[in-house]
Amino acid sequence: MRATSVSDLNLLALQKRLEHTFGNPKLLVQALTHRSFSSDHNERIEFLGDSVLNLAVAGLLYERLKELPEGDLSRARANLVKQDTLHQIAVSLGLPDLLRLGEGEAKSGGQKRPSILADALEAVIGAVYLDAGFDVASSLVRRLFQDVEINAQMQAIGKDPKTELQEWLQGHKMSLPIYRIVGTEGAAHKQTFDVECEIIEYRRAERGTGNSRRAGEQAAALAMLAFIKTL
């Protein structure tokens, strides 16, 4: 059952805040649509936006933190694209009032849930990429992060499992891990994500679960790290 929708006026206001006018506004509507609202939801665009975001932030850090080595840059990027930061940016853009949520998700406070808002922000970035290309999407990312402090001390913050795994693989000249959602359970507003983390060189995949895609990926990365430590 549908609970929330987005008016044309609200979409225009969001585009003004994004400083991008969509040639295909349907992409923006889809980016704001949670799976509880419609089968035409934002998860595929979010997947794309996640990659665009990481590449754009990597370029930003490469320019600003010229003295940092690769491992520290990776850790700084992880701190910038973590859920808490994306959640704050999503709130600053007014995304909580624009999400299209099913009735159950809306009643359970989905508009305020950090994981949903972080995913929606990535989907919006993915929608801009589909609408206008990487350069425009990258410029958007730079604007979104212009008030976020970026300095050489960022790498001192503790590593999360995904970052630790990535750094270990890079240090051993191995391919980056591949993450896949292999299953979901539960109602749309209380889903558990079953995520697989595959390392090509080992011909092995480990799995983890979480209440969001991000949490599932972190759990899967942690499981893979545990496997690596047994070798």
C-alpha cells in the first residue's frame, strides 16, 4: 500500500538544491522510491550511484591529500562515504520529506532511518549520472562534500571490515572483492540482507547478514577477513 508520494513542486525544489535540472525527471522519482513503495524502486540506481560516489570522492582526495599513501587514502574515503556522513548530507538536502515509502515503512519511521537515507542519496547521485554523465555527477558530489572537513588526519580513524579487507588485498596485489546481495528476508520495512563477498583469486565467497545492504557487506567482509587469517 502506498503511503507517500512526491509533488512536482518538491521535485523542482530538490533539483534547485542539487543544482541540476533533470532531462528525465523520472530518474529522480525512481531514486527516491523505496522498495516498500513500488517494484520500480531505487536499488539498481543506488548500486550505480555507490560506484560513482566512490570514484568522485577518490578523485577529490587524490587532489586534496597529496601527501597520503594509497592505504591512508582508502581509509579516508571510507570515512567520507560511510553511512553517517551520507545520512547527514541526505538530511541537508531535505530527502526525508521526499522519500516514497510504503505504508508500513512510513509508519515505522523510514523517513528518518539512516540506512534508507544514505541509500537514497547514492541513488540520487546515480540518477544524475544516468541523466547527464559522470562529469556532472562528480561535480554534484564535490558540492555535496564542500562543507565536510577533509584533512590528513582522517586516515587515523579506525578501519571498518570492508576497508581493512580492501587494503589487505591491495597490499597483496589481488583483485578487489565483489559484493552481491544473494537474498533478503522479512517485510519491506524490516528486511535482513544476505550478502556475499567473493575473492576471485581464492575462488571463495563468504556471506554475512545485516539490516541494510551496507551492514550485510560489512559482515561479509568480516567473514572473509576471518577466513584469510586462517591461511
